Amino acid sequence: MSSIADNLGSVTRRIQKATLQAGRKPGSVSLLAVSKTRSAQELREAVSAGQLAFGESYLQEALDKIAELRDLTAIDWHFIGPVQSNKTRQIASAFSWVHSVDRLKVARRLSEQRETGLPPLNICLQVNINNEPSKSGCRPDELPELASQVSQLPGLRLRGLMAIPDPGQTESALKESFRNLANLLKELQLRYPEAGPLDTLSMGMSGDLETAIAEGATCVRIGTAIFGERSQKS
């Protein structure tokens, strides 16, 4: 059975190869290790192998791990799950990134509840790129107005977009979904140059990271390829 360190090495090589094949600058794609349902000890192993950015979806589980791993001060915690309004205060305090903001109410609460003295909370707006009824995310046509409003909130720093395309798509349809998200980001960069760097495209997972990188991903969210298959969480 491969170790977490071995798996991280394999994923890193995949990212490097895909980046070169896409004709992009080496190091332009970051790895976010999706650590939901994983133990604090597994995260320690990943940190020992050089991984510092971790993505969590379940708030209480994440807070428990953050407390247990508080001695590892270099960890960069990203919240990637749906954001409930009654959980924004804890998310705003404990994380440096939120990839899953999809409505103004949540963004305002995160901004207001970001503690004074902390740097602005890095935000990606989640887009429901395939308009799936059961999936979180704003519609593409709602994005320009939402981005304009979020970019003006003082406690936040709008960094880019995130999407989880329909996994049942064909390869060509998946490419189009990733490309559409990349084009939405380019439109925002042109439309709102004052909004900030807008430098992040959070898209691509274990099974499709090469396709995502070819279409412009700057952050790939990888869980299974690093930690193995996870148990289902209710």
C-alpha cells in the first residue's frame, strides 16, 4: 500500500507533467489536499511530506483537526464545502480561504465576522457551471453582479472562481465546462480590474486534474489520489 508521501509525490509529478504539456509556467498550479474525513495523523504525515494546504468541508470536524494540529502553524486551511449562514463566524475565524461562496448574504457575514487583525479572507465564488439543480453555486449569469458586490466587502479578498463540474459528462463536455469557467474568470478580470488579483481557478480533482490544468486551473483539489478511498460521511 502506497504511503501518503508516495502518493503526494505521484500527484505532484502529474501536476508538473500536465502543466508542462499545457505550455504553462512551472509552479503555476497549486495542490490543495482535500482532507475531509481524514484523521489528524494522516494530515501530519502529509505535512511531513511537504504538503501545507488542506481543504475541509465539514466544519466541526475541521475545527477539531485545527485544534489538534495547532502546533503545525504553517498549515493553510481552506474551507471548500457549502457555507451555512449560521457557521460563518467560525469559518471566518479559522480559515484563510473559502472556495464555496455563492451568495451575497454569506459573503457579507464572512466579511463582518472576520476578526480584526487577521488578513482579509481569500474568497473564491462557486459557480454552478452545469446548472445542476442539486449543486451549490451561483448561476453564470449571476456571477458579474455577485463578484462586483463581494469585491467591495472590506473583510474579504476576492481571488477567483471555483466549480465542481458534473462528473457524468463526456470528456469533451468536461473540457468545455472547465473552459467556460476559465472564460468567466477572464470576463471578470476585464470587467472589474479594481477587484483585485482574480488569479485563482479552483477546479480539477483526482480523476480530471490533467484536463483542468489544460484549461487553466491554478488550484487542483485532490483527495483520493493522496489519501486513498474515503469512507462515506453522513
